[in-house]
Amino acid sequence: MKIYYDQDADLSYLENQTICILGYGSQGHAHALNLRDSGLKVIVGLRKGGASYEKAKADGFEPLEPAEACAQADVIMMLVPDQVQPEIYEKAVKPNLTAGKMLMFAHGFNIHFGQIVPPADVDVTMVAPKGPGHLVRREYERGAGVPCLIAVEQDATGKAFKRALAYAKGIGGARAGVLETTFREETETDLFGEQCVLCGGVTALIKAGFETLVEAGYQPEIAYFECLHELKLIVDLIYEGGLSYMRYSISDTAEYGDLTRGPRIITEDVKKEMKRVLEEIQSGRFAREWILENQANRPVLNALRRREAEHQIEEVGAKLRAMMPWLKK
Ligand code: NDP
Ligand code: MG
Ligand code: MG
């Protein structure tokens, strides 16, 4: 794996260029502020009337209509939600994407799955911080940074990588380390991670554990604590020091149960199913399903959200969390 740091990156590749940040949400505000504090020329493209318009103004930007901002920019970073990017691209970006400009992303979905097809005479790159926007801003302000992924999909100018690396430096990412990847790798592993482990895998595991205890006659409140609430303690330990540090911190009883029972839960069959999920991602089947779902106004997502909201674990959870004044509303 190739990793780049501040000394490998040269901000001069972006000097005398105007960088347009489209969107001023989680990532948008952090990129715009960090790049500006790094001495680069930043403009913000936003619709009028949205909540973030006032926020950008309060931070000292004069937001422009997206199309106007794209017209003025040499570098355009797409930081609106992934599902609205194709529309904004068609309306505001494409008409102003002249030769030699650089179109940037913080996630590869729309390029990798062909929802946005830029002309051949522009650079297309990705700089994706591995953390939420508030962390990207906070770390920058204290002189540090959040590690980033970097990728080049299209190199029209011969300088695409250097320009993207300068951008990564501008947001503080090169202080921590910039890891080289491809749009394909970033997109497919991101989808796999959220489907099989981080979101899909974890929520299904929590629910199955909760249901098993409740069906065996234990009180739902106790099942909630054991199968959901305490997950945070474990994840914090894993995040800080990996699996071994977590196992060092828990009791020997817990560790023995972990090592002997865990593989009976996540079996070879589960891994086989993970491989099928990965295949659906790689073949574009998942992407097509999700794009069509959005075009149809999300009937499946809405139905599943409704059903999940009615699960007993949500009811019990709301009651128990009301007893925890330290939790944000
Ligand atoms: P947000 O959801 O925070 O983006 C919100 C911004 O987009 C607001 O400025 C909002 O303006 C604008 N916006 C929303 N809908 C529209 C619309 N229909 N038309 C015009 N503007 C609109 O996005 P994120 O920062 O979460 O994500 C941006 C990109 O970064 C994505 O590609 C994502 O995958 C990637 N990414 C996100 C990470 C994260 O931690 N969130 C981490 C790494 C990558 P308004 O106020 O007017 O609604
Ligand atoms: Mg994702
Ligand atoms: Mg316990």
C-alpha cells in the first residue's frame, strides 16, 4: 500500500486555482474551511433557502448558485449527498466542466457505477477522509489531520494525482497519511463493509441476540443492555487497540466465550453468504437495485424502515435511553 504525507504533497498544484465546494454539510464545511485556512481560494456552491446556506455565510463565504460556482472554478468537489449528485452534475457541473478542470469526489459510487460520466478532457479524482466532517475540521484546527484515501479515475492533464494530493494536504489529510486506492476498490469495499459488517451485519446480530433472549423468557430490558447497549464499550476498545486490546480488557470468562463460541455464530455459511453479497456489489446488481429503488420513490426502503421501527428492541430502547441523561436527544 502506498501512503503519502505532507512532504510528498505540493500545494502549489492548486495555487492560483479556484476550488468550488458543492454542498456545505458534514464533509463540505470541513473541506471548505480547511482549504481556506491552508491559503487556497475556495468558493461554495449552494442552493438558496437551504439550511446550510446561512451556515456558509456565517463562516464568511458568499455562496453562489451551483452552476455559477462551477463556471468560476478550476476544481469542483462534489459534497452533496450521493443520490443527488447525478442531478446536480447534469444541471450545474456538466455545462461548466471545460477542458483541464478537475472533478472530485469523496466517494466513488457515482463514477464507478456510471451515474456520472465526465468528459475525457478533465481530471477525475477522489479524496475521501476516513472520518466524519466534524473530525476532519477539529483535527485540522489542532494541527493534525484525518487519514484520507486518494484515487485517480481519469488523468487528462498529466497532473491529476499531484492536484488531488495537494487537495488532501489542503484539508489536513496528508498530516495523518494519504492511502492510494482506486474508485473501484473504495466503492466496492465501502458497500461491502456497511452491508456485511458495520450496519447490516451488526444490526442483524444485535436483533438475533435480543430475540433469542426474549424468546427464552428473559426480560427485554435486560436483553437490550446485554445485546445492544454494551456494544459501545466493546467497540470503543476495538477502535482504540484492535481485537487483542479488547480481549485483554475483558474478563477471561468473556474472552474464553468469545474465542470458543464466536466462530459457531459467524460460520463458514455466513462467510459464503458474504461472498454472495460481495458478488452482487461487484457485478453492479446492488447498484442497479438501489438506483431503481430511488427512481421508484423508495418503496422497499420505506416499508423496511416502518417495519424496523416497530421492533420491540426500539420500544424498549427508547424507554431505557430516557433513563440516561448523558445521551443527546
Ligand atoms: P451531507 O448530507 O452532509 O450534505 C449536505 C449538503 O448537501 C448540504 O449543504 C445540503 O444543502 C446539500 N444538499 C442536499 N440535498 C441537496 C439538493 N437536492 N440540492 C442541492 N444541495 C443539496 O453530505 P456528506 O458530507 O455526508 O457527504 C458528501 C459526500 O462525502 C458523499 O459523497 C459521501 O459519500 C462522502 N463522504 C461522507 C462522509 C461522512 O462522514 N458524512 C465520510 C466520507 C465521505 P441544503 O442545506 O440546502 O440542504
Ligand atoms: Mg458508504
Ligand atoms: Mg456481561
